Amino acid sequence: MLIPLRPGLFELDAMVNTLAEIFKLEDDFEAEYEINILMNMIPRGNRPDYLNFIKKIREFYPDHVFNTTIGYQDAVASRSTMESK
């Protein structure tokens, strides 16, 4: 399973709830899922708060967080929604 995770407290809470549901499914169906976390929506540039968040997630789930992250650039995203076709 791939869980995309955007840095933030609400997102972290949602991921913890998702993991709890996955663990219940594993118990109910006697299954085992490989769980991986993909950090996404990471603003580009030197952002210590985001880097610290990612570091903490990697400490809690050391074998389940991809090294690759998906970046985000606000200017590009907001411009693309403003253009008409």
C-alpha cells in the first residue's frame, strides 16, 4: 500500500487513523500488507519545518518512508488554475 502524506498535523492524524484501519484489516483477514509512505506537497527550497517533519516521520517509520519526495511550487500551481482555455 502506498500512503501519500503531506506535511501537517491534520494529515498526520489522518495517516495514523488510516494505519489503524489497515492493521484492523490485517487482523480481520489474516493478511499482511506492505505499507510505504510517500511524502508529497513539499514546498521547494530550504524549509526547515518541512524537513524536520519528514525526519520525524522517518524516525517513526524507518523502513517505510520513500527517500524520494514530491515537491510543490505554489506559483506554478496557482497560475495553472488561473489560466483559461
